[in-house]
Amino acid sequence: MIPAEHPCLSAQAHFRYGRIHLPVAPRCNIRCGYCDRRYDCANESRPGVTSEVISPEAALDRVERALRLDSRLRVAGVAGPGEPLANPATLEILRLVRSRFPGLLLCLSTNGLVLSDALPELLDCGVSTLTVTVNTRSVVCAGHVYRAVGGSADAGAMAAFLSAQQEGVAKAAEAGLTVKINTVVIPGVNTGEIEEIACWAARAGAAVMNLMPLIPQASFRDNEPPSQALLDALRARARVHIPQFTHCRQCRADAVGVPGEMNCIGCL
Ligand code: SF4
Ligand code: SF4
Ligand code: SF4
């Protein structure tokens, strides 16, 4: 079930309620071709960007200040700047927030590589919503999208990653978590697969899907992002299988505020 007050899952909530991303997770266990976490310009708004990586204790202070400034805050999440589940600090901050602010929803974004293994601890921490980025279900396509998985770029590593992701999503949904699937739309690379991913996501128990346009950078710096018309067409096809979230703003790893408001990217 989609929590009515989660701004990344409900279109209505997007304009009414806030989330805070706690940037405690710098490391990653894979290398997406489109990922660039090198910049930390305060004006830049995109995933993987943060002004600084902070400790779980500092993150807890940040939640406290954010709640004092804005009573509409409903969600505390870890969304990077790396892979939350590749950093022990993620579980630490989730536990701290759970114990100090039990009314907040706990959320996480992940590439899914170690999701199955981490699931018992996530449930124990009280996480209720998850975003898993699934860009392809094809090993060949994965070879184009990802530079490496756990240090290896061979087809075996890609196949193991895809199957771990898919198992993680299914287990998380079965355990009662609300799962959103993020898919980065990369023209000429995975556009032909979007409907199939949507169909699989619905079967696996995901609640909603979010198609995100490629931000041309890193290995994909010379690729074109999808046009609005292409995105609309892909969303229309995917919507046949699973509801589409279309308000995503591809926020920073330290974003705070109500996503639907213009001034929501500031760091505290
Ligand atoms: Fe970057 Fe996230 Fe991909 Fe890791 S999973 S390489 S942090 S985009
Ligand atoms: Fe949760 Fe992901 Fe939204 Fe952050 S971006 S609040 S982790 S759904
Ligand atoms: Fe919500 Fe921003 Fe995450 Fe999109 S990137 S799902 S708007 S917090």
C-alpha cells in the first residue's frame, strides 16, 4: 500500500509533505555508467550530489532541526551519495531516527545488489518504503549500463546482479515493504525494455514505478536524454502494468523539504 503522506510515492503528498535525505553513505558496490558523484556544488540538484557526507549523529541533529523548521516532514531517507546498503552508517542512522522520532517513515534507495541479505535488518530498523533502481533485466543491456558490479564487468557478474536485484524486490514486497522501481531511461540503450520492466515490477509486487530521464554525464555524457514525448509514451505503456510516479525531481542526496516546492533542495 502506498503511504498517503510519502512525497515520493503519492502525487498528492509530493506537494504537501516533506522528506529529508541523510547523506551518510558515500561508498558504492557497483558502477553505473551515468553516475558522477565528484561534484558538490550547492546549486546542483541531481542524485549523488551532497555538500558533505555526515555521520549518523550529525544526521540525527539534522532531522531534529528539520522537524523544528517544518512540521510537514514525514519521511527520513538515505539516498546516497553512494549505495546506502554498502555503508554501515545507513542502518545506524535508521535505528537512531526510529528511536528518537518513531512517527517518521523510514525510506531507502538502493541498487538492490545486497537487498535480500539486508532485508531482515531493514525490517528490524522499521523501514517501510524502498526505492530500487532497475534499469534492465537483460545481461547484454546491463553490460552497457553498468561499468562494473562488485569490481567485475563480466557477464557473470552482471547476471548475478540482475538476479539479486529481482530477488530483493520480490522479497521486500513479500515482506510488506512498499517498493518503488526507479528506471533511468537511456535512449538507444534500454528504451525497448521499459514495458517489460514495468510488467515484471508489477508481478514482483512493486507498488509504483518512476521513469527518470538520463542526466548525460560520466560515460553517458555524450548521450541524449529522452525527449518529453518519448518519456510520455514510455510512461503510457508502462502504466498499463503498474502506476507511474511522474513528479520525481531527481533530488540531491542531502535534499530536504517538500519536493513539490521550488526551494526544497537546500541543506541544513
Ligand atoms: Fe552511483 Fe547509485 Fe549507481 Fe552507485 S548505484 S554507481 S551511487 S548511481
Ligand atoms: Fe525515499 Fe527515495 Fe524518495 Fe528518498 S528519493 S525519500 S529514499 S523514495
Ligand atoms: Fe522524491 Fe526526490 Fe527521490 Fe524523486 S528524487 S523520489 S522527488 S526525493
